[in-house]
Amino acid sequence: MDHGRAPGRLEVVGGPMFAGKSTELVRRVDRARIAGRGTLVVAHALDVRSGVGRVATHTGLAVESVSVDDAAAIPALVKPDVDLVAVDEAQFFGPALVDVVQGLADDGLDVVVAGLTVTFDGRPFEPLPSLMALAESVTRLTAVCVVCGRDAAYHVRLVADEGDATLADPALVGGQESYEARCRAHRWVAAQ
């Protein structure tokens, strides 16, 4: 889908839960729209916390989106008037998102991707580490540790006990009822 333009750019906004990733994504989409640029906002079909067809922040900001369940579906959504593609909750798309956004940027589109950089158990959460390595711009956000108030680069899943079945699900979609932001010192401290 070459639009006959110079290559675009890839920007990544990453961090733990509650860091403001979606807020930053919505802000960048709003700025592009104010500048008269065509935008496409894509969300994963798995994330229905805000309803289908919406990317919303924990603070209530929202923007219309298109929901898909596979990264390969994104290029077909790009119309000729689109200059910026914004992808929220990138971790749900998996490693296939890397080639898709690289292709979009190579075709002259600016692409902003937001997502979790770490899993609930503190491991790198693909595709964000790979996307960060390839991006022209990376914004790494932190949340606020609920235990001590320091910068939190992690989040933990709240579970009733070690035998909780949700502990094994890497893609458990949730908010404050399921997760807490934590700093390095408190990422293994039992949930409050």
C-alpha cells in the first residue's frame, strides 16, 4: 500500500498498567486531528473494557476506534486520507504487529503504538520490546506505586491465592480490580 510518500515513522509509548499510555495515545491522535491529519485508531477486539469501537483512558478521555483481532487486518483499514495510525494495547496483537507497523511506516504513515512493556510477573511483554528497538521515538512512562508512591515500572496481578486460575492467563484484561502498579522494591510484596 505505497502512498507514494517518504517513509513515515514509528513511535512507541510503553510502560506498566496505569502509566497513562492510552492517555498519551489519545493526546497524539487529538493533536494530529487538530493539524488536519487523517487518523485511524485501532484497538484489539479482546479489550472491551470501554465498549467496542472506543479507546478510553482510566481518566475518561476517549476516541473512536476500529477493533480487530489480528494485526494482519490493520493495513486493509488504512484509507488514502489516513496519515497517522494509532494502535492501543499493542501487547494483545503479539509479535505479528512488528512487521505490520514496520510496513505501514515504510509506506509513509506515522504509526503510534501504545502498550505494556512488562507482563504481570515482570517479564518483557512482546511485541513492545521489539517495537521499541525499531522505533524512531520511544516514550517510556511509569505509574505510581500503590505501596510507597515511587515511580512504578511494573504492575502485579491481584489474585485470591496462589492457586487462582487467572494467574496462568497472560492476557487477562482488567483494570484496578485485577492489577496494581508497583515499583521495583514492592513488585513482589503481597497485594494490599
